Amino acid sequence: MTTELWRGVFHSGSPSERQKVEELLESAEVFPFDHKASERAAKVFAELWAKGEPIGDLDTLIGGHALSLQMPLLTGNGHFFRITDLHIIAWS
């Protein structure tokens, strides 16, 4: 979800951060968030809520999207490990 990237840009107000995001998105393939992704994210939300381990709405959408695409998630956020069956590539 590119929202996380843009949120960082607007939070920082930095023109250099905006340029970095624009350059990254020019070279990256962005997958649409479709009904399948929405359903999977809702399931993730319900599973985490039932365990008392929610991770936040945006991160739930991101994790569910990765699962719906059967793709790994590159992240530095450890709470994504709470999502069952999500393949994570740690970014430090």
C-alpha cells in the first residue's frame, strides 16, 4: 500500500522524501487493492482481534494484501509476525 509511503512524505513535509517516494514508485509494480485483498485483510483483522493482538488498520490492510497476492512482505515492523502464514522479509 503506497499510503504508508505517502503518509511519511506528508508527515515529514520533506521535498527530498517526496522525491524518494516518487522515484521508488516509478520503478515499482503496484498491485491494486481488490475485493480479494479486502476480504483477506478483514480475515486478518478478525483473527488478530480474536487473539487480542491487533496491529492497526493500515498494517492489517498491508498484511492482508500481501497474503491475497501470495507475496512476501518486506518490513522492519515486527508486529507483522503476528499474521498467520504471512511470509516476511526482515528489513533492518
